[in-house]
Amino acid sequence: MKKFENVYQDAALMRRVLLGEADEAEQQELEKRLEECSDLRKIYEQLQNSETLKAAFKERQNYSSKKAYQSFLQKIGQVEPERQRRRSLRIGWYIAAAVVIFAVGLSFYMLNSSSPKEESRPLIQPGTQQAQLTLPDGSVIDVDKKEVNVVVDGIQVKYKEGVLSYQSTVTTQHEEKNVEEQSAKSNELVIPRGGENTVILADGTTVHLNAGSKLTYPVRFVGKRRLVALEGEAYFDVAEDENHPFVVRTHLGDVIVLGTAFNVNAYINASVCYTTLVRGKVQFSAPNVEAITLLPGEQAVVSANGSEKRTVDLEEYVGWVEGLYVFNNRSLGEIMETFERWYDIQVYYETEDLRNITYSGSLKRYGTINSFLEALELTGDLTYKISGRNILIYGKMED
């Protein structure tokens, strides 16, 4: 009795046959598999019975260990289809049920088979709360491994449960009225790949830092402006202070605000900076580029070649803060760049054109990347392998 090498490839084949998308060769391949395994044939027969599917899907929703995967499929099922190569990861309840029944049924068969068991694909877990703090004296602290409770320039610096906080022990800041800003005594917070962290600055501003980011900021703000420097991605909830504008400096320009909430994506190796406003009002200013003023729901896109302002779906750009990745017609290359930082992985492609396939969907930030990869595979566009923290993506033959 033949052992099946890939549950999800078999599920994809059955899906194509059931939906009438399979060619003659694929139909013959499925028939061959069904002849080799009577257990598989029983499952296939179940998949052709709609009432059985409904009952089984309801039962498996609570049973299946792939809850994140099911949630992902349900989310993406709401997305409108795209034509040509814009293949959304959309699978209705019928196909979701087919995959669940097939995967669970086949797993029971494999567990009870006398043949050696196949090793499942390794799980790649999401990032964790971690950061490295450099103090003004040059000392470096891994905040997730060592307790932080020090006083620096009159500021109490503490770390607890993923939040680094700065609390002033003096009654005033900004006493240097004759300077724009003074940041000689600054801290540097570095978030590695596969990490995230939150910092509450001395003025009360909260900054959520994404993986692969660095924030440089004064221990306490002095002067007319509150200036910080960002490399990477961060969500800012700025404490209001009309007399002291808050400035986020990136390699492509400055974001100037008074009191507001916004997201900045400005990785140092990226040619484009995205500033997305959630509430309030901000202005993006850069050399040789006309200043852009944003209202809530708007985004400034700035590069060395110019700038533009556009209206966007906020969840797509700030959903990561609430634990959800949302992608609307995004290329696989872009999606995987985000996941490379968050999951601390390296992605390789069999051919460069695979990077350009576009998808729409959503994924829980704190789930394994495997849910996303398995859903990708079910589209029939591609398949993948995992080796350590490396992922190889390669295409499937076209019809």
C-alpha cells in the first residue's frame, strides 16, 4: 500500500478534479492513487457528498489542529477574484472542508499504517519580544534576558513584559529653549529579525517597533523639537505637545507631528518610505520633494524619484500592531520580505517570476508561517520546502 508523500499536494489534486479544473493527465494520476489506496478512495467518495461535507466540516472545525489555517481560509474567502496572474488565496467552505477531511483522514491512515511514518514539515514559529538596548555610556543590555531598572540623566528606565519605559524624575523637560533639539544622551533600541518590542518615551509617546528595526531617541527631550530617528518599521502614538513638535527622521525624510497615531515603514535597504496616518495630522518633508500633509486614512509614498499621496486600507498597513497581516494584491516577493523579518527566515525562489505572483488574504501574526505556505500550495501555483530557517519556493507546471 503506497504511502503518500505530500498530503497537501494530494489535496490540491483532488480539489482540481472535484472542481473540474484537472486535465486528463491529472485525472489519471488521481485514479492511480485511488487504486493504490482503498482508504484514500473512501475519503474521495466522502468529498463528493455535500451533506457529508457539511457535517464533517462542522465537526472538524473544533477538532482540527489547523485552526489558524482555517481562519486564514475563511478570511481570504471574502476577497473578490482577480484575473490573469492575480490569484487570490480564496477557498470556499466546500474546498476547505475537503482539505480538512482529507488531511485528518489521511493522517489517521498514516498513523495506523505499518509502513514508516513520513516526517512532517517543520513548523516555523513567529517572532517574540526581544530587543537590545544601548545606553548613553555605551553599555548594551538584552532587555528580554536581563532586568532593566536604571536612572539615566534623571529618567527612570525600566523593562517589563515587552515594554521598555522612560519615566521622568524631574518636573520639566525642554528647558533648553534656544536649541531645536539636544540628543547627546541618547538611547538606541535595536529589534532583531524575529523580534518586536514597545518603548514608552519620556514624553509619554508609545512606539511599537517591528522586526529588523532600530530607534534612536534621547533619554529625555530637550529643546524645541522632540526628535527620534527610525530605521525599519514602527507605529507611533504620539503624546500631544503643541509647543514641541514630534519629528521622526528616516533616511528619506522627516515626519512632523504634534499629537497623533501613524505608522512609518522605512527600512534602510528599501528605496521607498511609507507613512500611514491613523488619526490626527502629519506632514512628510524631504529634500527636493514637496511636503505632503496627510489626513486619517491617507499615506505618503516617498522615494528618491519623487512622492505621492494616496488613500489606503489602514488595516493593510497597521494591522500588524493588532496581530494581523493583511495583503491586498501584493506580490509574493513583498509578502515574503515581511515574513523574512518577522519569522527570521531566508526565502529562495526557483525562478524570479515567482516573486511577481500576486495574492490577497490575511494571516494571524502570531501563528506559524506554515499556515500561509500550505494555503499558497493549495492555489496550484507553487510548492515549497523547508530546510532549517530556509524556505525554497518553486513553481508547479502550468496546465
